[in-house]
Amino acid sequence: MSTLLEMIEIETKPKPEWAVIWMHGLGADGNDFVPVVPELGLADAPGVRFVFPHAEMIPVTCNNGYVMRAWYDILELDSISRRVDEAGIRKSREAVRALIERENKRGIPNHRIFLAGFSQGGAMVYSTGLTHPDKLAGLIALSTYIPSAALLDAETHPANRDTPVFAAHGLQDPIVPFVLGEAAKNVVAQSSRTVDWHSYRMPHSVCTEEIEAIGAWLKARIAG
């Protein structure tokens, strides 16, 4: 992708040493998770730059072709499966990799960069993080699924075989059913990755307990 995605940035301290690239869900934008930053409890932790990119506006087939912000087109969906545009996943993956490279140029190496995402943004976390050729700090996948098992089967990279993963899902999720999130977790856990799995009594959303758990998980990895 020739130009960077538009984005919102928040730094918890000047000259941050770590970065979190956080991707929103289908039809939302980067503003969606900005309010989460002060709730993570990172005030006494090393500085973190949060990057909240906006996905491009594209027509989404499963939503009657309506144009909205999306990381890739969803061609068909039912209660426990999705048929997606793999080319769109690859295009957005390159856009996320460009953001990773931008952080590298600003002095934050790959091993200090986390990828985070909710729903379709979480699907991009799996698709980008597990195939990235350089080791990342960690992956945060919320209320999400693996959109293309074929892509992961073909392109999973050993560099992130041991990268820690925080994965969480709502037990009452009517949009991305819990069974899809649990299946994704099981696929990731089949390798030697450390998966910190959480479930909450909530729909397709986040909750205070989950945000606190994410904050604690992040602090444990950046404190050293």
C-alpha cells in the first residue's frame, strides 16, 4: 500500500518505548477503542504509543454491499462460518505491516510492538501477527475468529511461534459466536504459543473485567 492508513495516536508518556497497533471491528473506526487507553492502568508502566488505524471504506457483500470501514470483504456468513475475500486480508495485512515499519523507523523495534484488535480487527491480528516474519511483543485478539485457515496454514511464520497471545470472547456473542473464538484459540494453542484465554458473560462487546485483564497482561510484558 503506497500511503499509510489514517489513524489516531495516543502516547501514555513522552518518547514511548512500546507500541500497540489496535484495529477496530467491521463498520467502526479507530475512535472505537480510544477510551480504553486510560482504563488499562498503565500510568506507572513504561511509555506506550497506541495507534488506532481506520480501515478503508469498501462495499461489504454480506451487508448488502453497503460501503463501510472494513479490513476485508465478507462474502458469506452463517452462524458458525465465514467466507471471506483473502485478497482483501492480504491487502490490509500489508497496511498493518506498513504501520509496524513506521514504528520501527520511530525507534520501536518489532519485539516491542503488540497487535490488538476486536472482531474483524482481531481477525487481522491473527492473520498479520501469526504470519509476520519478525518477532512481535504479543497479540491481543478480542471477540474474533480466524478468517482464512488456508492463509495461516500456508504462511504461518516461525518467528512468532512463541509470541504470547491474549484471547477473549463473550459467552453470549450473537455476532461472532463463542464457538468461533474458541476454535481460533485452539488452533493458535496447537503450536508452542502461550495463549491466555478468557471468556466473559457478555455479548459482542468488551467489559470492564476484560479491559482490566488486558491492562494487567500488557503491564506484565512491558514492565521488564
